[in-house]
Amino acid sequence: MNNKRALRYQRGKRVRAKISGTAERPRLSVFRSLRGVYAQAIDDVNGKTVASSNWKEASKTTKKNDIERAKEVGKLLADKCIKLKITEAVFDRNGYKYHGKVKAMAEGAREGGLKF
């Protein structure tokens, strides 16, 4: 089972063994697909998703390419978290390289007001 998906899954598990999200500082998890990007703010203590955003919501506001749409996903998620009075988060890139859509989503969340 040494394909790309299995290796990414192992990297993600290794990272999640070291970091954890709380209600005050949730884990910002990223999932990247061929079509777009999805992001969630997760409270690992209670096992709840606090807020989420995806590329479909972002495509309503922007008709640009995947990178700009991923940045918009980060901004939308940051807005939802700010409304819930969450200003800090722990970034979980989920085994992906910090590059492309993942990097754009993180930068969008920072521009939206989240700190991590």
C-alpha cells in the first residue's frame, strides 16, 4: 500500500499525534481534491467541527482559478471563526506540502484574521 494517498495519510496521522485542537484554539484541517479545497476548524477535545468552508462557497464570490478560490476559502473560514470569537488556530496541512492550494488557503485565513 505504498501509493501517494497512503503515504499522505501516514504523514497526516504523524502530525495529528503531535497537535490537537481545543475549543479556544481549534485545529484548522485542510483537504485538497482535484476540484478544490475544503477546510474545517475542529475541536479535538469534544470531537466537534466548529466551522467549515469549501470551494463551492468560495466559487459564489469569485470565479477565478483554484489558487484564488482556495484563498477565498481561507477567508470565509476565518470570518466564521471570528464570528465565534476564535482568533487563534493550529494549522494541520494533513500530509500535504505547504504549497499551492494549501498555502493559499492558509494565507487567506491569516488575511481573514486568524493567527497560527
